[in-house]
Amino acid sequence: MTGPAPTSAPGRASSGTGSADLSRCSLNTATVKRATLEKAVALAAEAGYGAVGLWRDRVQEIGADRAARVVADAGLRVSSLCRGGFLTAPDDAGIAAALDDNRRAIEEAATIGTSELVFVVGGLPASGTPGQGPRPDAGPGDRDVVAARARVADRIGDLVPFATEHGVRIVLEALHPIFAADRAVISTLGQALDLAAPFDAAAVGVVVDTYHVWWDPALRESIARAGAEGRVAGYQVCDWILPLASDPLLSRGYVGDGYVDFPTITRWVAETGYAGDVETEIFHQEIWDADPRDVVATVAERYARHVLPHL
């Protein structure tokens, strides 16, 4: 199984992209962080996008039922919901809290009409606040990355039956190794596929996020493996730019502004038969501070120039 294939779109691109087909272009709401869900959806529809990728904070502001109506009324699809995950807690209370939050995320995904729930699996238990130093009380066991990955596998197993009942797929996202300590102990697409392997492809898939995996020397083989196993559940694009921000999380750039080889990676994804949406997800303070309408136009133009020709 691949990600959801586009079935309809509000139209062709508006100004700046000529007659480019944006029916598979998806605006992740994190890219226009300051915009409400309603505003982000309206701008995406106006620009000719086919879909939006939603973050749970924006969904929760207005409720999942209303969010579903807003997207449907605009004629768009929901390509994915971000995010579930953070599964590495070693204690009973932490495990229970993680399972409870992820069950809510699964219900939200089902309500808003997407089958794809992206999981950022969580960093080491030693981490307190992401992006900051370890907790003062962290012990040696809290730095055990092998044990943390094993707990991720256990929690996925706990959640798969509930997700399957709701028609939602757990979509594992590998994050660049600089985020292994505080956000994701999965750093390669291959690791994500190994975690998914015990489960049906309809239950657990993977997302290819160019920002996180562009550097991986095994990327082509891992994308091909994901395709052969039917696990490509999403394709997210943004660029690796330098210099890194003081918070590396905010170092994503527009497609074409950095070092990622989008033609090659996009071809590799296309060769798997993936026919779903392509989300642009950018975390960058200057982009967040810009006029959301200009951001949406730039995202569409970069997609049309650097991604679309290679799909």
C-alpha cells in the first residue's frame, strides 16, 4: 500500500506557478505556524493545492469535527496528522500517559479524515525539555539508546490494534541524528522500516522526509525497500540550510535554498509507485514571521520547479 492517492483538487496553481498541477502539493500547517487552521486551509485552496497536512495543536484549537468540515468545505484532503509518538518513557506512569495521548491522536486522525498519523518516536528519557540539556536526575539507564528503541517497538505493538480499529496507519518518521537525544531515537529510514517490519504495511508505514534523511548513504536502498514492502505512507520536503540556527530544529528552508538533491530523492520515491501527496513542512523563524500568503506562494513555486517534474 502507498499513501492516499489524490482523487480531486480545487484547481490549477494561481499566480507564480503558471499552469503547474498542484493537485499533489500539500501545505503542512507548521510551515505557516502563525496562521489558524482556517486561514491555512483557505490559502492552500486559493493557491490550488490539493491537500493540507495538519498539526494537532491547530486541530485541537477548533476541535477535530470542525477541522474536518473546514478542510472538506475547501475541497482539500488531509494528507497526514502530526504527530503521535514520544514512546520512550521507562516508567509505568510515562508509558500510560504516552499510550493515552496516542490513542487520542489516532481518534483525531480518524475524525479529520486521514489514515496517516505521523509518529516522532521520542528521544532519550534523559531529555527533559527538547533542545535543552539532560534532566539533573537522569541516570545511566536514561541514556540507554538501545533500551529506548526497544520501548518504541513495544509501544507500537500496544497501539497497532487500536489504530487498525480506527483505520489509521502509524507512520514512523526517522529524524536526523542531531535530534536523537531529545526527539527521535530513530535516525534512518532503515531503522524505521525495521521497527515497522513485524506489522502489516496497512498498520505501520514510514514517511520520507528529505530534511532528515538526505544524508543517508543507504537512502536509495531504504526507499526501494519501503516501496517493495508497501510502506511509503508520505513524502515530506524542505531543505537543509546552513548555517544552523541556534535551535537546529528551526533550520529548515524552502525547497531549493539548501543542499538537498530533490530531483534524485523524488525520483527514488516515485519509482516505488508512491502516488500520494507531497507535504512541505518547514520550521524557520523568518518564514513563520512572513506573510502566510507569500509563504504559500513560494512553497507552490518551489514544488512546481524542484519536485513536480520528477514525480
